[in-house]
Amino acid sequence: MKMEKEILLIVPPTRSYTQRLPLGLMYISSYLESKGEKNDILDFKGISNDLAYNKIKKKIIEIKPEFVGITCVVSEVNIVNDMCEFIKNNSSETIIVIGGPHASICPENFIERGIKFDYLVLGEGEITVYELIQTLKEEGNVNNVEGIAFIKAGKLVKNKPREMIHNLDELPFPAYDKVDMKYYCRPNVWAIRPIYISSFMIFTSRGCPYNCNFCAAHAVWGRKVRFMSPERVVAHIEYVIKNFDIDALYFGDESFTVSKQRIYDIFNLLKRKNIKILFGCQTRVNLLDEELLKFLKNNGCLQIDFGIESGSDRMLDIMNKQTNIEMSAKIAKICRKIKLRHFANMLINVPGETLDDIEKSLQFVKDMGYNSVIWNVYCPVPGVNWEITLDMDDLDTFNNYPSKEAFELLESKYKFGKYKQSIIMMLDYLYSNTFHPKHFKLSLQPYYYRSIYQSISYVFDIRYILQLVKSKRKMEYIINLFKQSFSM
Ligand code: B12
């Protein structure tokens, strides 16, 4: 017999301060809704983690939902453990389903930790969770539901993996109506980092064909890229512009320009429809040429983000990045020439790295004149290709990254760089030589002055200024500027 059941999708309270849409659950939510499964997303924003958690607990007690879906990345496994315990103690009938990267990469970790879940969804979740809910409602056999794992006789059983969704156009847009879009649309510096603009991230494809050793993202969407059609992408852009009065968008695709033709098609279609947007995107230096860079810039690109990772070819090989500094230098030169802001994501503490590699990276970043740079610290989260992965017992400490304790742990156990300086000292050194608002230091170095200009160069971009003048959010820009810090 079919019954109406209550479905609650929960964003862990650890994200209460992140101004980034919980896209995973928003896709799950809209898909379920499109199939007639009513559901809600619990996503409490702008309050402390504790307060957010208390609100989640209150809702659980109040609603006693039939199904709870929780999303989980590696650093959230403890809070997810705690939530499951609470749910089972206060609403024992609730069926708990956990999905997201950590469930997909490390399902065993959930049983090892004694987490009180009922089902794990491995990988892309939309169809799997719908079929699971249907099967449970109809009291069918869950053994036939592809893409899930569950405990049977004390052991983790993994069903046959599910094939990826062939036609991404069939997915409804994320459930913007289920989250606080007023909060997410506030001008911020996290979408097109660090450009202060009302903007959020959308995806137009899934998957990445590359196999960088430090990345775990393939565990969810695999290595074959699946694209939404240009028509679908444009419809999505039209929808968000019409509904949310945002001033820009960020394309979160792993490598936005993996199909050059599709990029031309998307923006030509936007032009035909007379839709103008400012945007940021991320891609790889080997997936661009001058013509495409110019095309992007002429079609509203404010900034392009690159995973440069290192200024040492030896390290790029170790990472299996499949780029080299010559390629990066060529693209940086074009960006400078056409005055397109370019942002470098760098990575330190990679196995095999020496002080010499660090110096090469620093010099490279300076020489290339990137407008912004972030020095990321490699941590071996589960799903990366290197043999050493994070000891799950260390998660409690790692969960608080970037706390003092987390850095101590990295230093004592997960320091892969072969140099005597500590990771934290190294970061300080790198940032103080490449401007970052967080590491504001008075210095007479010429690079410093140049990099201040580079960091805020968007302010001198006429397109940015015009957008602010046109924006319906003018007052919000001013008010929030005082409220928000420039931390990333
Ligand atoms: C944007 C992003 C961030 C943002 C926002 C994260 C957020 N929590 O919203 C920021 C910068 C804050 C961030 C931080 C971190 N991130 Co991050 N992040 C991403 C990124 C680039 C995109 C995430 C996204 O929006 N995906 C789009 C949505 C639609 O996909 P999805 O969430 O995976 O959801 C799908 C499935 O997973 C599944 N699903 C997800 N949840 C659920 C729930 C249920 C019930 C079901 C059934 C299914 C399901 O179905 C969805 C649709 O198919 C990914 C890489 C990637 N491409 O996925 C890394 C990634 C998720 N991050 C990662 C990591 C490690 C982190 C940090 C721990 C880094 C750090 N050192 O602090 C922190 C954790 C902070 C936190 N509490 O979330 C790793 C996770 C690896 C792992 N083993 O868990 C990834 C995969 C990056 C990588 N290259 O390795 N991140």
C-alpha cells in the first residue's frame, strides 16, 4: 500500500556559515519532487553550528520524518554520526540515508564507526534515492536497488553500481525554492573569489576526464564528462537571472572548457536571446587558446580560475596533472594581454616536494602576474590516488581544519614536503610574498604593490562597475560590505 511519507534532507550544521548552495541535496530534492515525492531541505544559515544543530534536532523531534537524507564529505563524518544517533534515539522509525563524497568513497568507514544509518547512496544520487524510497514504500527488495550499500548480518553489502545518468537535461533545476536564496544571493567573495558580487555556483556538466593524484571528485561523477545541452544551460541561466536578481554566476564545472564547441554554442545562444551575464569559471590551461579566452572575456567572463598547482614540472608530473609550466605560462601571458583576471590555485605539501619546488612555484606565481592566488595544503583525504590516506582516527582533529590542532596533525603525520620549515610557516612565507587580504602586511616589496592592484583589479573593470550601477542590490552591497570579512 502506498502511503504519504515525510522526507527531510539535512545539510550538516557544520555548513551553517558557508555561503555556498548545498547543490547535492538541492538536486536530490528537485528530482524527488519531480517524481511526486514531497520533501524539505533543512539548511540553517548565518548562525553558529550549535544553533543550527539545535534547530535540526528540534525539527526531527517535531516532525519525526519517515526518511532522512544527509549529505556528507569526509570532514563531516563525526557530526553525521552524532546526527544519526540523535535521530535514532528520538525518532526510531526514521530511515536514514546518507550520500555524498564520503559515503561514495568510504562506505566501510560508516560501519567501522558504528554510525546508525540504514542506507548509503554511492555516487550520483538522484535516481538511486528515488528508487530506494519507492522500493521501501512498496516493501520491495532493496537488493535490486543499484548504487546503495547497507548492513546485513553485521557486514556492509554493496549492491551493483548504478550507471550514471545519460541525459543530464532530464534533471530538474536544483531546488532553489527549498533554501534561503535571500541569504545565498547576498553579495559575497566566495563565488568568483575574491570578487565582491552577488553570485552563486551552477553546474553545466558532471565529471572530469583527468586523473590528478590529489583529487577525490571522480568518486561521485566519474571520469567521463557528461554535458547539459547548451539549450538547457541557457534555460537554467535565464531561470536564475529572472528569479534571483543576481549580478554574476560561477560555473563550478570541474573543467568548464573541456568541450570548446559547447562553450561557443552556450554563449552564442545567450547572445541570440539577448541575455548578458558576468561570470567566473574554472578550467585547465590545456583546454584553452587565445581565441576562446577572448571569446570568454567578450561574453562576460570576469575571472578564470586555474588549477596551476605548481611552478615545477617535476611536481606537476608527480601530481599527474597533465599540464606543464610552459602551457600555464602561455595562457597567463594571453590573460595578461587581453586583461582577463586569472586566478591560480596552488598546492603545497605534495609527496616528493622540496624547498626548491616551493621556490619555483612562488617565482612562477610572481612572474605570471595572477590576479589572485590561493596556496592550498594537500591533505590525503580518502579518494585521492596516493597510497597514504588520512587515518580515520585523525578525523576529529582534521575536522577542525584550519585550526592550530589540525596544522599540528598535518605537521606531525601528514607532512609530505621535504623541508624543515613547518607548513604554517611556509604558508605565511608564500602569502606574504603574494598578496592575500588575510595576510595583509606592510612591506616595501614591489610585488606587494603590484599584487594589491592585481587583487582588486576587478574594481577597475568597467563591466563590474556598470553591473553594480544596474544592480537591484545596491544598498545590499554597501550594507554587507561592512558585515562581511574578506576571508575565504
Ligand atoms: C564547492 C565545494 C566546496 C565548497 C562548499 C562545500 C559544501 N559543503 O557545500 C567549500 C569550499 C566550502 C568546500 C569545502 C570543503 N571541501 Co569541498 N568541494 C566542493 C566541490 C568543488 C563541489 C561540491 C558540489 O557542490 N558538487 C555538486 C553537487 C551536485 O554534487 P554532490 O554534492 O557530490 O552531490 C551529488 C552526490 O554526491 C549525491 N549526494 C550528495 N549528498 C547526498 C545526500 C543524499 C541523501 C543522497 C541520496 C545523495 C547525495 O547526489 C548528488 C547529485 O548527484 C567538490 C568537488 C566536486 N566536483 O564535487 C569538492 C569536494 C566535495 N570537497 C572536498 C573536501 C575534502 C572539502 C573539505 C574537507 C576541504 C578542507 N580541507 O577543508 C571542506 C569541507 C567543508 C564542508 N563542511 O563541506 C572533497 C571531498 C572528498 C571526500 N573524501 O569527502 C571534494 C570531492 C573535492 C576533491 N577534489 O577531492 N568544498
